[in-house]
Amino acid sequence: LKDFGTVDLTGLDMEGGEKEQLTPATLCSAFLGVLGVGMTVFGALVHWAGILPPEDQGLGMPVLVLGILFYLAHISEALFKSKTSKYLYWIMSETDFQAYVKELQESQPKIKWTIQNYHYEEKRHRDKDGKEHVERKRVNTHSAEAYYDIGGFLDETLSPAQMIAMFHLMYDGEQQDLEANKKKPISRIFLLCEMPLEYHPVDDQEEQRLFDRREAFWRDNTRDTHQDKSTTDLIDCGYKSHVMVILREGTDDSRARPWWMQYWFYAICTIFLMSVPFRCFFFSHCTNIQWEVLKHFSHKNQNSWADDPKHGRANRTDTASKAFRKVKRETPTGNFTEPNVAWDAGKQQLEDVGPPVQVPVGVPSYWKNRDLDKDFDDKINLSADEREKMQKLVDVTYKDKATRDRKSDGMPTRLVVTQVVRMEDSKMWRRFEQKRAELALKGRPKLMAEMPGSGAFKTSPSDSDAAELPSCLKELTVDLNEAYLFHGSCPGGALGIGEDGFDMSRVGTNVGTMFGAGAYMAEASSKSDEYATEDPSGLFAGKFALLLCRTLLGNMFYITESNIPRIEDALATGKFQTVLGDREAAVDTYREFVVFDEAQIYPEYVIIYTRSFD
């Protein structure tokens, strides 16, 4: 098979690819087709032949129409949406495919952003019986689109010769001569090529710039209460995501295939509900590979790039990258001087930041209230099972170590949880979510595990303990140093904070200001217990309280001793959002975290407990 070699590819598990399989959507479509035909026939018999009693003949037409819709849905999926239809529509000869790959290598990558603003309007009307109905309708308003200003790119898409090298590396091993394959030649190969677009910024700075530009575009074009936002990778050529290549000895003709491997025959099979058997047979005679269109880009001309791309094949160990390095080719590049983005650059790129951070949107998955468009303020009592998991968290973070902040008589042996209340407050959550998005724009901070001291947060579950601890611990933006931390209080005070959030004008009045005037949080329940007090009377008489708060720590200023001038100077630089006072490293006690912005704290759980001295 001349340029594509003589290796037997049938059944070979290609790097990044797999043998084509029937998806659940395919099987569901086939079921709908069969069901649709049955319903159509039954509906026709009921409506025109009257096979049911007169009082039931009215069912005929609805069943008939629904059956036709089911059948058409099957036809639509099979002929226009399925991979099989795409492969049979785009069949190429070897020469055509080589030209197509070359065109992809030379084409400019594009990154497109779109935003559609909308809101909902309610219209009220009354029916003929006088009953009022409310119709909620979506109304689209402002929309916009923009392209990232790519100034240069480096293409690392495998050429056909490099793909053959990858086949040999996988088939014969790395030590085999790529030009000599001892396997028996074959006369025909059908390759099903998936060609996804894979674009990477050339370095961390470009990645941050891409993130900043996208966020600025969306922020500048947010004009309504709701938005649909999307990012799309494009390429400046006639791009086809799925291509079938015919490799046949002695000919270079895309028609050199069996008579049944035709789109018209597949269409007939689909009409007669035989598309699933056809697809199974078709896939069994073809080999599927993933041929990534890999490009690295920057807003700068490629000649000004200081280093090789951070995601380049030179740094990869997969088989495709090894083949890329073994077989050299002239690498297409592109440089463009005119920006193609239709909006202002915005603020200068932040200094000393890591790569951009993706943050979730919406309330936690386990909340009872789900719709942030509605105001809510609920207190949810946790079940006995959830309370037991919270008890486990209190136990595993407890440390038999007292400091000068403990004013009570003696060190308790255990904190016994009696009640846990989850605070679901839409106003406070929206404030917290907005602050999280703002911190994400600054880029990834230095993570807790990278800081000096004892490593990750003690409230972070290990793999062995995860099932026994609260599930909320898994839903954190760890790339922003978001963590669950304790804060000691009395039950009445804790419920008040859970209702309105922290009052920064009063912080430090109960515990001092060793590391600055902020809200003091701890990863150890025993440390926060030192600050907790009991209610003297009322419903919670004799009981104490801990708040378990979602806390956005961002970039932390690390210090082991009290040094207020140094802390103030560090915070004045604007590079730090919080302070990590590591007394554990200094005197083997605890680490405390000081937060200065109430928006960075969401007091999610109020834990009511008693102290045990047994």
C-alpha cells in the first residue's frame, strides 16, 4: 500500500482510538424506529380499519402521529447524526487524504467565543373557564461573538508517514526498523479517522492571557439576567471531523470498496430498520484511529517564542509523539500580524499568577434549593447518617493539644455532635460565588500542598476515609485553596453568623489579633473549640457551636510568628488574600487561617455539640 506501508492494521488498538462501538444513543434510536413503525401501523388500523370499539377509536390518530415522529427521529439520527453516515459521506482515496492532512497542517487555528443574553417573561391569561394560567417564555436580548487574536502557531499533526511510524512502533516495538515490516502484506485497509481539533497555548502566560481575554469578553457583554456562553475551536479550512480512507493495493481510488459500503445502501438499511446490523458489520471491517489536529498558538509571532510549547510532542511519551520525533517533516507554521478580535484588550495581564482556574457555577449538588434565580434562606437539619459523618470529621481533625487560647477547665477528650444545621442562603451564596469568580481571574495561587509545613488541609479526606466523611468535602475548588474550616462560637452566635455572614467590624474581639484583624479559621476542630462558648440558657443551654465554613483562601501569606507590621506590608502588596499562621511548625500546636473579606467565607454548617471529659 505504497505510502501507508504494509502493516496489517485490522483490529489494532490505535493510540487514543478504539474499535467503533454502538452507543446508547444508537440503540435508543433503533428502538424508537421499531416502536414508531409498530405504533404507526397500530394507529392506522385503529383510525381507518376500526379494530377498536368506537369509544376508543379517537386514540388512532395520536398514536399514528407519535409513531411517525418516532420513526423520523430514528431516520434523522442514523442518516445525519451518526458517525457511520459521516464516514460514508466523506470517503477519500490515499492521495486525497494526504492532501487533506497537509491542508489541516497549514491552516490557521481559530478560537471563537459567543454569548447570548436572555431573560424570562411571564404572561398571564385566562382560559374559557376563567382559570388563570402563567406562561413563562424565554426572551433573547444582546448577543456577541469574538475571536482570540492568534498571532502565530506551531502544528504537530501527524503526517501519513508519521502515522505509519506510529503503527510500526505499536505493532513491532520501538527497536524495529520503521522501513521494514516482516508481516505479510495485505491488499486493502479501511481506516475510519476521527480528527478532533486539539489546541494548546504555547506557555502558562499565553494560557492566562487567553483566560483573561475570554472572561473580559463575557463580562463586557453580560447585559441581562441569564447568559449562554460557549467556546468553539475552529480551523480555517474545509474541516471534516470524520473521514474514511480507502487504502487498496494497485489503485488510488475512493470507489475501490465493496458494493455494500455505499451511503445509498446504508440509507436503504436505515429505512427498513436494519441500520444497527449494518453498523456492526461495517465497523467489523474497518479500523478506527484518532488523528489529532494538534496545534500550539500564541498572540505573538512564532519567531519571538522563547521556549518550545509546554504541551509539545517533545515533552510527551505516548507512541504518537515518539513517531513524530522519529520521522521528521517540514512543520507548517503560521504568523499573523493583524488581530482578528473585535473588542478592547482590557486590563493588563496580572503578574505572578499561575494558570487560569475553572470554577463551578450554581449551588452545591446536595442542596435542597437548586434555583439561584429565586431567593431562599433555609435551615436544613441533617439526618442521623449525615450527622454521623460530620461527627467523623470532627473526630479526625481533633488534636489533643491545648494552647493559651483555651479558657475552659481542662482539655475535653471528645466533642460530641448533637445537631447539624445546613444554611442554604441564596444571597450569601451569590456573594461567595462572585468572589470565587474574581479570585479565579487572578490565576491559580500557590496551593496548600506546596506551602511549607505539614501539607494539605486536615479537612481534606483521604481515599480511605472519603466514604465515611461528609460528601460536601468533595465539591471544592481546590485550585483556589477553597477548603472547609472551623470557627468556634456559641450556638446563638453561630446561627446569627449563618444567617447574615461574618461581621468584619467585630472580628478579633473574642480571640485577639495575633495574625491581624480578620476572621480566624482552623482546620482542627479542637483549635476552634478553644474559642467556642456555651449558651447559658434557652434551647441550647450547656451546648457549644462550631461553624464549618467554605473558605476561599486564595494566595496565602505564610508566617510562623506574630509580626503585624510584616503581615500588613505583605497584604498591602495586593498579592495575598489571607494569612496562614503556622504555629504547628513553630511550637507543634495548630495552623490558623485569617480571612479579611467576609465574601470569602460561606458559613454552611452549624454544628451543635457538647464536650466530653471521659
